Amino acid sequence: MSRFSNTVWLDQSGAAYAALVLRVSLGVMFVAHAYLKIAVFTLPGTVQFFDAVGFPGWFAYPTVAAELIGGLLLIVGFQTRLVSLALLPVLLGATFVHLGNGWVFSAEGGGYEYPLFLVAAGVAQVLLGDGAHSLKLGRKDRGDVAYQSAK
């Protein structure tokens, strides 16, 4: 057996910390995008953008709320699977908006590579579960692979 076999990054418990890193980074990304829509583009500007790309303008409000609240819930690790699943339509909508711009996100108008990667990251989070250092609020583990490997 290797002398490294008990290290966190090489054994099974690394999955719990991988889920934590993914969960927090997704949460921060969602909060940052909500902030961008509020502070930079403004809500009226975001409504206009949604109208311009073919979505009803009023979708901007629940989208910003989902990004902000969902992002915060991911950061603290509350109901991670459910929150990640609920945020997938937001990511799929962003992917749809960028489809006509090509693959690479540096293309004019932004390609769909980044939003599609975020869809994959969101699906991975649904599959992984809460991970380490999540807010359980009295509920018992429900079989999260990442949680089990952190024990």
C-alpha cells in the first residue's frame, strides 16, 4: 500500500470535498450572475435582454431570484440536489440563448461552451449531493455518496 493512501485527495473521502468545491463555486457563479443582472445590466435592462432573445421579459425576475437564492443555498449546502436540479432550467436557458453564437464563449455574443459546461457541472452536483460542510438542519444523510465518503 502506498504511503499516500490515507490522504484526502487520494482516498474516497476526497469526493466529499470535491462536491464542496463544486457546490460553492456553482453557488458563487449564480450569485455573481444575479448581481450582474441587478447592478450592471439593471432589472429593466435584463427584462429588455430577455425580450430581445425571445424569452418573455418577465422571466428576468424569477431568473434573478433563482440565481440569487439558489446560489446562496448552494454555498451553504442546503438541499443541494434539489436546488441544483431546480437551477438546471436557468442554465439550459442560458445555453439556448448562446446556441446561435457558436461553440467558443469568446465568440461575439458568447458561444455556448460555458453555459453547457455549467449544465454538466449542475448535473454532477445533483448526482454528488451535498458534500462536506453542508447545512443539514437536523435531517439525516440520505445516501449522498459525497457525504458517506466524508464520514
